[in-house]
Amino acid sequence: MEIFLQAETLWQREIVRFIRQPIRVMSAIATPLVFWLLLGAGLQASFKPSGMPAGIDYVQYFYPGVIVLMLLFTAIFATASTVDDRRQGFLQGVLVAPISRATIVLGQALGCTTLSLMQGAVFLAMAPLAGIHLSLGAIIVSLAMMGLIAFAMTSIGLAMAWRTESTQGFHAFMNMLLLPIWMLSGAVFPVAGAPGWFQWTTRLNPLTYAVDALRQGLYLAEPASSGATMPMASAVAVAIAFAGFAFLLATRVARTASTI
């Protein structure tokens, strides 16, 4: 119980700090929205990738990918504050207290995940604009998968933030790592119609399974429109394993990282 109370303090700090910086809220929502409107609407008439489910257009297909992109951006911006915490001495002060580094990582991860989920929920409300009609079950499953994806992305961000000395280096590396992972997850292009090498790459990408599970959750009432490439249970299981591995990685890095 004490561990959760300690983690809750750090969770609350992440929420308060985020709310006090409205520009972060606006940028985290506006950037994926612009991607969706410009790429989705702009390519809708002329871009018909093979393997896309029948009966939906590219704006509709790209919608789950934009949700994941929003979660990814929030994870990058939220975990970057860990670099500043170390430089400003806050992290050293926390480490002096009788609290394990695993608890610190848990509090940070839960705080950043909550922020991602809050913004993702706002974007989820725009589903009718994409032609997706959500049932109650679809909303619950989608939010659960969004939370899982956010936790995994946040944990990866924390693993890098505990090792990176500057925010500039952190952002450069995270963009270089996470954006290709996102593009190779089936979020932008259907995996079924891609070349053989691309399909093998996406199968090795754990985010592919999380994106597929999210897509199936959004189309829970219309499974044929989801374009799913794997069973829902298998996709969720891999997504859970991915999130667990990412958190263990962040915890291990935090235990061995220097805060000086």
C-alpha cells in the first residue's frame, strides 16, 4: 500500500505540471489532428492502398493511427521532463527519500499514461467525424488499449530519459526511434497489402499488435470493417507483454542510471 501512495504522489505531480502548461495540451492534440486532416483528407481521393478493408476510406482507416500518434507525442513530451528533473535537482531529492527507483518509475509512468489517456479520450470523441460509430463496449475496449499503448510508450520514454543528458538529445533519439515504429505498425498503411519485407518487419514490431487490437476495439460492432490481421486475444496478449517488458526495461535503466 505504501508503494502505491508514494507512486500516487509522483503521479499527481505529473498531472498538475501538465495542466499548468496549456501549450503542451494544445500542441499534443493539435499536431495529430493536423496530421489526420492533412494526410487523411488530402490523400483520401487519390490514395487507395491495397489491403484496406472494403467499405471504408483512408480517413477512416488512418483514424486509429492518429490516436496512437497522439499517445506517442504525449509520451515523448511528458517523459522529457525527467531530463529536466535531473538537471534541476528534483530527481536527486526524490532518490534521497526512502523510496525505490521502481516506485519512482511507476509513478512517472502512471502520470504520463493518464495524460496520454485524457488527450486520447478527447480525440476518441471525434470518431463519428471519421464515420466510426462507437458502442459502449467499443469505447471501453478502445480506452483500455489506449492506456496499454500509452503505458508502453511512456515506459520506453522513461528508459531513455533516465539515460539522456539533454532534452535536445532525448527528443532527437525518441523521434528517430518511435516514429519509424509507428509507421511500421500498420497505423499508416495496411499490412495485408504491403510488400513481403514490410510485412515481416511489421510482424516483428510489437506496436503492430497493439494497433491491431485498438483497431478491432474501435470496430467492435463492425468486425469486418476493422481489417484485422490477427485474433483479438493474441494481439492483446502481445500488447500486454510489450507494455510489461517496456516497464521492466525502464525500471532496470533507472536502477543503474546515474542522476548526477
